[in-house]
Amino acid sequence: MKKIHFFFIFIFGLLFSGYLWVSYYFSTKLAFFKTKTLEEEVKTYKIKSYKDVGLDKPEELRFSVNDILVDAWYFQGNRGCGIIFHHGFSATRIRVLKYYPLFKEYQCHLLFFDARHHGNSSGSFTTYGYYEKQDLIEIINEFQKKTNLVDHQIALVGESMGASILIQFAGYTKRKFKMILADSPYSEFKTIVKERASVLYTKYSLIFLPGTFLFYNLRTQSDYNDVSPKRYAKDVITPIFIVHSKADDYTRFYHSQDIYKNLNLKEKELILTDWNSKHVESIDDNFEAYNQYLKDFIKKYNITF
């Protein structure tokens, strides 16, 4: 009887140890993933340089933000407006250069930066908005010191994770900027993780999520439940333009719908594109239509650059 009892304890111990090991592994994939440098990014992406979108050589910046060092490009403008661009998950500032032509005519001051644990910036992990929304406070402060601009003169542009972080930041700070362009954001961290885990590792991987989230919180000293653009949306007071492809199978378009429903301001627009674009590629597939939607939004709400 004692042998049987010991056997079951042994088996349970093995299973529990295995569960913890797999959960720890997934938490590493979630927060401590391998990142790309700018040099690695250009090898696989169509835009190789800021020159490809008509920009001259920028001023290279590197400044301290909370516990990290942020690498950025600053392009001096000719008018009293500014635009800050935020890239998505595992990408670099190279990826959001494609949004510059939408705003080229305004001749604004521009800032493209690598988020913590991305590109050439430092930081050993990503928290999808928990710390990044606080990083943005300091990043914008640096930009404002450089340009002497105030909040209502600055537009914020982000795609995917970057869009989600901008929404969290705007709701968290309750500051009013010129506008936000959010392309393909996720509504909640835990929701997008469940969806991506099901695709990448089958639905059976979901049994490891409680352990994964536990290790994620402990290792990053953050709270995954707080990463919720949908919840922060209710406190956004900046005019916001959201774009999402109906064909997006990476982050489903209902994420943007959920965020939009929670916005309490009147200056908001949700465009669900129907030209069969992949994740954050609506602008690539039909720039003219994308640009017109944005121009209509700017005109409708009398947003001046």
C-alpha cells in the first residue's frame, strides 16, 4: 500500500514539475524572446532605410527612460507640430517608417524609437504596455524638451502592440494630444495570448496559461491583467483613428471593435478595411484609400497640424 501511495506521489511530482517547466518556458517566449537589431530587421523587411520614405539623415538619440536606454531617430520639422511613432511586437522603428508619408505634407518634427527590449534599445523583457506606457511619459518628455512642443501639438502613431500601448498610455495619463492613429491593436493581453497560443501550440496549450501568467508576473514584476487597452479606452480624451483589416488572422478585428465601443469621446473613428490585408498591412495594400480615410477623419474633427 505504501508503494502504491509513493508511486502516485512520484507521478504527481513528475507531472507537476513538467507543468512548471513548460509554464516557465512559455513565460520566456512571452516576455524574454529574442529581439532583432535594426540591421537584422532590414534584411527581411521591404523598407531598408528612412531614405526609402523620403526622409533625410536624422539625429541619432540615446536617452535614459526609467531603467532602460532608448535608441531613437529625431527628424527636425519646419512647423509647430510633432509625431511620435511606435512599432509593434518584436519589430523596430524601421517598421513604422511606412506611416510617415501619411503626414509628410505637414512638415512636423518626428520621433521614431525602439521600445524597451526591442531594436537597439536596452531592457531584458517586454510587458506589452505595463511598463511601456510609463516609458512613453519619459519619451514624450524628451521629445518635448527637444522641440518645445506641448501635448496638443503632438500626434501619436502606432501599429499592433505599439497601437495598444498608445491607447493604454492615453487612458492612463488622461492627457490630450493632437490625435492617435492606432493600426490593428489588441484589446486585452490575456485574450491575444490565448488566441496566439491556440494557433501556435494548439488549444491544448491553454492548460499551461495559468502557470505561464504566474511566472510572467513574477519574472517581470508586472501584472498581465493590467494590460488592457479595452479597459483604458474609457479614459482616452485624445481624438483617435483606429484601422483594422477584416482579414487579419493574427489579431482579429473584433479587438478594435471592443476598444472602440469602450471609448467615451466623440472624436473617434473605426475603419475596418475589406481589401483582404494581413496584419497591419492595410496601408501597404491600399495606401490611397487608407490616406483618404485618415484625411476625412482629420477634416471631420477639425484637427490642425
